[in-house]
Amino acid sequence: MHLSVSHVSKIYEPVTVLDDLSFVISGSERVGLVGANGSGKSTLLRIISGEVEPDSGVVAASGGVEVGYLPQDPPEPGDATIEDLIYQAAGELRELERRLRHLETDMTTARGAAFDRVMDEYSERLEQFERRGGYDIDYRIDVVCAGLHITHIPRDRQFKTLSGGEKARVLLATLLLTSPDILLLDEPTNHLDFPSITWLEQYLAAYSGIMLVVSHDRRFLNQTVTRIIEIDEHSHRLLEYPGNYDHYAQAKARERAQWEIDFAEQQDEITELRKAIRQARAGVDRKAPAPRDPDKSIQEAHKARADKTASKSIRSLEERLRRIEAAPIPKPPLMMKINPVLDANDLKSNEIVRFESVSKAFDDDVVLNDLSFTLRSGQRVVLVGPNGAG
């Protein structure tokens, strides 16, 4: 099983988003896709999933494989309930199972070439059914729903009434239940709490297909991927790094350090060449030998030879400078640093926010119950809790 991306480009005028990208993912590789915001990561996933057409290039996968895609902002499925979505996810495997039963019936009557055709299809479908966990689908429904902490939500509840975190977990659950051969995940941990992320890491460790994931969660990438592909924000091309995110970060740090050294050395060389050219031009007349022969023609010949020698040296220096300036090493961009200065001196009161007996319910669902607390100047507070806690 493999996924091949060959010379894929995409332009949203006037911006080039992807430029001639090529890579192959084989077997059960788990690959992290990283890059700056706006570098084209989500666009690439949408192209691989078939949602968007590339302007050029080809995406190919092994025959008969199923591709599953979790976008960063998936569309809401209308008035569907959780049960509807789970049934739909399992329905593909149910349909595959029905096809197997039908083929088994055909085997009893088919003869000759027809029997061979039935057996070929049966073998292919059975391998697909087993690979995608068809025999234990009911068990996996329970495992996935428990792992993503959605078992407490009534199955007949409409999807649109869920909180943002609950929606994300339900959609992720339905995708995992389809057991696709190729799994495309765009920021899957965005709305997950810590227990759900930990469970997902363990689930993906046992996943037998190809996975390509976009994530800003470094810990998640460290736990789940074996290779990093970076889309460079400047060239819009790919850079590949073996290992997890920590290995990638170390390699990038080494590249950055070497880039800074190479740039500084080239700038020093440019400065020295320009200085040498200026000195050579200024010294042409001084370097001309003072001939002893009073003959003016001989004096001019001596000066011409000296000028020629100096000019040759200057041209050589200028040629070296021209070659360097024709292919300059770009200046490394400044690394972004965030050093906020939060000055509380102008505040009129040390008490910033006060909650007194605050409660909130959505119909019969109580999400906040009699909360009282105060936030004071200088405090740094983190708000934690499981998804759906309010």
C-alpha cells in the first residue's frame, strides 16, 4: 500500500500555495506535515482527499484503498444524530460484509471463468474487510466512543446541539470507525482534552494504515509520527526529515546555525572583495613603474603594461564578486520572539474579575453551577476541564 504525490502545484491567484511537490508514503508510515500558517498544509490534504483539484501533478494510491479525511473545520451534518453518524460510519463495513455474503452464494453456482472472477473479487473484498476491522466493528464502536469520551452523550442527541469539543470528538470517532487505509488528519487535537489526546495517540500507534497528519501539537507528533514533511513558506516546496518532531526541530536548529554562518561568511567575502577592488582602482597610477629612460614612448609603454596588469587583477576581483552576487545566500529571517510586557500599574483596582454565584444551563444541561471566584492583578490562570464541562 502506498500514497504517491507527484509534481503537485496549486495557485490561488496571485499566490503560489504549492510548487511542484513530490513524495511517497508507503506501508504503515505515519507522517507529520508541518509548516508556517498559510504554507499550504490544509490545501495539500484537501488535494490528496480529492476535495480540491491540483493545477498540475498527480496524486495516486494503491488500487482499492479507502481514504479518510478529517478537515480542520468539517461541515455539520444537518439534523443528524450521533447514532446516525455512527451507523453511517459502520455502514460501509456492513455493506462490504453484505457483498461478501452475496459472493459466497455466487460461489455455489459459478463455474469456470465466472467462478474465477467471483473468487478474485471475494479475495480482494475479504482482505479489505479484515484489514479495516470488519469482524469486530461492534466492539470497536464501544472502544472508540469510550476512548474519545462520548459514551455519556445520548446517541439520539442531534449533532448540532453539541459543544465544539463534543462535535470534534464525534466526527473523529466516526472517521476512525470507517477504518480507512489512508488517514488524513488536519489538527485532530484542536478540540480534544488531555485524556482524549492520550487515547488517540495509543489508537494511532496500533493503526495499520498510512497516516498523514497536520498538527501544531509537538507532543502529539512526537508520539505518533516517524517522519516529518515540511512545506517551506518561502519556496512552497517540500523538505523531509526522518524521525519525530524533536528530531525535526534539532535538524532545523542545525540548518539555521549553518545558514547564519554561511551568510555571515559570504557577506564578509563581499565586503573584502569590494574593498580590494576599490584599493586596486585607486592604486593603478601609484603602481606604475617610474622608467629611467627619458624616452616618452618607453615611459608610456611601462605605464600601459602596469595598467594592463592592474586591470586584469581588478577584472578578476570583479568577476568573483559578480558570481557571488548572482547567487547570494539569502539573509536568515529574524526569529519571532514574543516577550509581552503586561503592566498592571495603571489599573484602578487590584480586583480584575469577580464571579458571584454564576450559573448557566442550556435547556436541561447545566454547564455552570454556582461558580464564585475572583481574578486579581498579576495572576496567571489556566482554565482546565474535560470537553463539555463549560
